[in-house]
Amino acid sequence: MTELHTERLVLRGWRESDIAPWAAMNADPEVREHFPDVLTREQSEASVARFRTELEQRGWGWWAVEVRATGGFIGFAGLDPVDDGLPFTGVEAGWRLARPAWGHGYATEAARAVVDFGFESLGLVEVLAVTTATNLRSQAVMRRIGMTRDPADDFDDPDVPEGPLRRNVLYRLRAEDHRPVGRVGNTGGR
Ligand SMILES: CC(C)(COP(=O)(O)OP(=O)(O)OC[C@H]1O[C@@H](n2cnc3c(N)ncnc32)[C@H](O)[C@@H]1OP(=O)(O)O)[C@@H](O)C(=O)NCCC(=O)NCCS
């Protein structure tokens, strides 16, 4: 499976030792502020099983993110085809970090590596990113990597009940507008 390496991070396959910190961050109300609920341990374990299968079968998807200097697991980042039932199709980039890992530029660094991979290795013509209208930190990551939002693309998530988390924004980055900067080197074929 492909690993993505940046100056400070490695995006890699999931290890057993990632499951406990992954479950802890998904049970943190601050990390889940812009989602309808926190996740149970079982839900986090099931998500890792899904990510592993997708990474093995496809070679890309939701990678575990590790800080190279410490070897510590800090969250996930990756690419995935957008869910069915939304008013657009394509491949979206995403990221989620444990609270202590916020404020270091790690999400932006991982996001850059992910979109570089999407354009250079997968040949995508466009990468999307979606979040709630309330999630300003995630939208800041999107803007830092050069994504732009057209308010005409805003939409209500049909899976989310009426309330502040229902309204979503869509950011786009087209291949011709992307300048690769974040990638130190990728390793494939492992
Ligand atoms: C979305 C999320 C990953 C963003 O994290 P973040 O820390 O705000 O984003 P970055 O990692 O890019 O860090 C940027 C911040 O680090 C600072 N920073 C510090 N050192 C830095 C460095 N060496 N390089 C770049 N930025 C640095 C930046 O100035 C910026 O600070 P600011 O937010 O005060 O302006 C995080 O809030 C999160 O995991 N949220 C919960 C899950 C979630 O909502 N995911 C998205 C769903 S779509």
C-alpha cells in the first residue's frame, strides 16, 4: 500500500496500537463538535477495519497519520469517493486530528500530501472537501491548500437532522490550480 511522507508526517497503514488513541479522539466531544455524535469504541474499531480493507484493496483511502519525530499517532487523513445521495460526485479529501495535535499545521501538511497524491498518482482532475458550515477550522485547512468555495454549492446533508450541523459547504481544487508543495516522497509497493 502507498505511504505518503511529508516533512514532519507519515501517512501510513493502520496498526493495532492506533486503535486506542483513534477511539479516544473519536470519543472527544471537542473533536466531534461538528458531527452529530461521538463514536463508541466499537464504531472506531469498525472504522479502522474498513480503512484497512480499502487501503489494501485500493492502495489509497484513509491513512493513519504519524508524527515522524516522535512516532506518535495523531489522527487520519486521506481521500475517498464521496458518499452516494449527495448533490455531487467525485473524490473528497478529509482529515481529523486528536485535540493536542491541532495548531501545528499538521492537518494542512497532511492535506497537501493527500491532494498531491490525488492529482499526481491517481490523475484526478479535481479534489473536493466537505464540512459543516460551522466547521471553520476545517474550512481554513481547505483554503490553505488552495481550495475554493462557491456558495451555490452549499447543501443540506440528508443524513443529518434539522439543526446547525445540517448545512454543509463544498470546497473544490482543480488539478490545473494546484501547485504541489507538501510532498517529500512517496513509497509504494509494500
Ligand atoms: C480540522 C482540524 C484537523 C484542523 O486542525 P488545525 O490545527 O486547525 O489545522 P492545522 O493542523 O492545519 O494547523 C493550523 C494552525 O497551526 C498553526 N501552526 C503552528 N505551527 C505551524 C506550522 N509549523 N506550520 C503551519 N501552521 C502552523 C497555524 O498558524 C494555524 O493556527 P490557527 O488555527 O490559530 O490559525 C481539527 O480542527 C480537527 O481535527 N477537527 C475535528 C475533526 C474535523 O472536524 N475534521 C474535519 C471534518 S470535515
